[in-house]
Amino acid sequence: MIKNVKDLIAIANEARNNSYAPYSKYKVGAALLCKDGTVITGCNIENASFTVGICAERTAFAKALSEGKTEFDAIAIVGNTSNRPTPPCGACRQFMSEFVGKDFEIIEASPDGDFVIRKMSELFPDIFMLFHT
Ligand code: THU
């Protein structure tokens, strides 16, 4: 388990402030911990053309990858729901699986600070890949 779980959750919770979710009203924030210690945030960004919207996790990964980060330890996700940690959606599990190993930690959290930690291998055990590194 990574050391600064609570810090990562606090950063993800802060990132919720930038969420653009006028349609669902479900504000999500993410904080992605890179292996070099950098933390990259993300939030969900919805759109009037609903399917064009993007989740907080994929925003964080796209930001990180486009800045040259390629190795990751963990991501904290904070959603709207009190006392119920928000897990990543199926699309985000597939997206993240391209860039992380089986021990990557997914910290599902609520704004109240409740959290549960899952490994990638637990949330997405049978990964579709076109090549293996
Ligand atoms: N959402 C995320 O940002 N991450 C998830 O893993 C679950 C869903 C967003 C997408 C949409 O903007 C809102 O939450 C409601 O589905």
C-alpha cells in the first residue's frame, strides 16, 4: 500500500472543484500518483453531446501521458456519494489497463474520506491487449 493515501484523496477531492458536470451533477476528481512522485489531477468534463464527455481518471491519465509520464503507482478517485467510495467505470478500467501493471492501486474514496484500495488485477483481471510488454 502506498504511504500517502489520505493526501492523495485530499488532492482528488480538491480536483472535484474543477469538475464540469452540469448534466449528471456528479462531480468526480482524481489524483494520479506517478512513479517519480508527481501527482497529476483530473476531473470529469461533460458535454451537451453526452458521449463526448470524459471521466476524471481518463483526464488525469491523458494529462500525465501527454506530459511524458509513463509509470504510475496509484490513483485516488473521489465522487459525489457520501460514505460510498466511487469505483472507476468499465471504460476507465480498460483505459488504465493499457498503462499500468497488475499492482497499480486504485483508491476509491468518498468526499467524507471513506476509502477502499483495490489492485488493478482485482478490478480488471482479464485484460484485453494487442501486445504484451
Ligand atoms: N465518472 C467519472 O468521472 N469516473 C468514473 O469512473 C465514473 C463516472 C463521471 C462521468 C460522468 O461525468 C459522471 O461521472 C456521471 O456518470
